[in-house]
Amino acid sequence: MVTYIIRRLIGALLMLAVVSMVTFSIFFVVPRLAGVTATDFANRYVGRAATQETVVAVANKLGLNDPVVVQYARWIKGIFVGAEYDYGAGVEHCPAPCFGYSFVTKNPVWPDLVDRMPVTLSLAAGASIIWLLAGVAVGVLSALKRGSIFDRTAMVIALSGVSLPPFFTGLIALSLFSYGLRITAPGGAYTPLTENPAEWAYSLILPWLTLAFLNAAAYARLTRAGMLETMGEDYIRTARAKGLRESTVITKHGLRAALTPIVTIFGLDVGILLGGAILTENVFSLPGLGKYATQAISTQDLPKIMGFTMLAAFFIVMANLIVDLLYAVVDPRVRLT
């Protein structure tokens, strides 16, 4: 077990290293191939009003004329130990993890990411619990009542949930429940958990349900398919022949084996969601990582985009690692080798 965990951790670190190289190449190597020069990059730091001499001097001080390998090593070093930025007027220290300074606000990127993270964590935690419990429960009941009115109705609703994008269901939900019936909080009315837990839940209940509707539908279909396949296995018939209660056969023997693909996609979905639910956060005007990324892209704020990309990649890789470790817990047929 320990050896397996160490191997998976090494694999996760290697994957993050590859992501960092690809990310750096997209934003620094590819533009150079398209004709972007070091002074063009320096212009983003000093602004358009600066003279050409100032731009060239800043490009040299920031090391933008150095080889790409040297620039990449400097960027990675900043993430782990911090960095020094010399803009000409003075030297600024960026503490680790340093993803640079925003072109627009001139603030360090990492504190901005930390400020936005609680919103995205709140959205991900609530929505994931709802869609996991609802999706698995509906999927199990549909499998046990195959061909019934409940099964057909649930699968029609699940198909609708998979087909409808969150920006559509989010806008409909806002129009109906927030601005029409006025039973939920309007968009942008986020309250931090530390200030008022009740208001926090009230402000997020509609985003939770909107995001959960999409994923719960997919989980219901996947659970139903897995349960139908599992309940026809020989060991299920053996368990019933031994006189075990039907609830024990379903939960301990049937559902546990059918949960393996659910655990896989749940870990990845949560990892992606922690990286920012871009559509949901923009529809409901939630100041999370997804909205932060959208604003950074619209203003072409390179340090923000790179910082968000690395943070999102970290969440996804860690979620994948946790999923691998949970396989043996969920399904005893899986062995860690």
C-alpha cells in the first residue's frame, strides 16, 4: 500500500510538471513563434504610456530576453521559493507560491486565488453532495424498478438534465425562483460561511441545485446501467441463495461493485469543479475561481490565467490520485499493485 501511494504521488508530481511545461509553452513559447517579442511582453507590465527605452529596460530586468528554459526555471522557482520583480522603479518581492503580478491590478496572483477559493469550494462541496446522493439513489431505484413508470420518468428527466447546459438551466432557475417567486437569493448575493452559515446556504442553494441537476442526471444513468449489470452476476445469485436479506444484497454486494465507475467520474468531476465552475459562477455572479478565470481571459491577464491553470491542474491531479486510492475500498475485487 505504501509503495503504491509513493508511486502514485511520483506520478502526480510528474503530471503537474508536464502541465507546467505545457502551460508555460502555450503562453511564452507559442507567442514567440507567432512574432511576439520580449518588449511586447514587457509592455504588459509597464503600460502603454511608457517610453521605448523604459520598455526595453524592463524587459531586460525581468529576464524576458533570456532563453526560454531559463525563464521556465525562474517561473518554477518562483512557485516554490518566491521571486523578485524589478520593474525599474524598485524591486518587489513576491512570496511563494508566486505566479507573478496581475497586468491589470498589479496585485500578486496567489492572494487573489486564495480569496476566490472559498466561494468555489462552497459551490463544489454542496453541489457534489447533492448530485452524488440524488443521482445514485435515483439510479438504484430505476434499476430495481426497471421498466416501471418511475424508471421511465427518471430516465427522461436524466436525459433532459444531461442535454441542458448549466447556463440555460441557471438562467431559467433565476428567472423563476429568484425574480419570479422570490424564494431564493438573486444572483451575486453571496454570503461567506464565516459571516452567516444560514445566509451562506440560502445564497448558494440555487447554484447548488442548478449544478447538481446536470451531474445528478449523468450519475443516475451510469448507476442504473451499473446496477443492471451487477445484479445479474453469479455472486448476486449466490448471495440470495444463502438467504441474505435483499437490502444487504443490493447495498453490500450490488451497489458496492457498481460504484467503481461512479467513484472515478466523481473524483474527476469534483477536481474539475474545484478548478472553477465557470458557467455556473458567471450565471449567478459568484466571485469564485471560475469568474476570476473569465475576467482574466477577457482582459488577457497572463499571470492570472497561468496561476488559475496551474491551480486547476493541481485539483484535478489530486482528485485523480484520491480516486485511485479509493478503488480498493469501494470494490474488494480491485487490488493495489
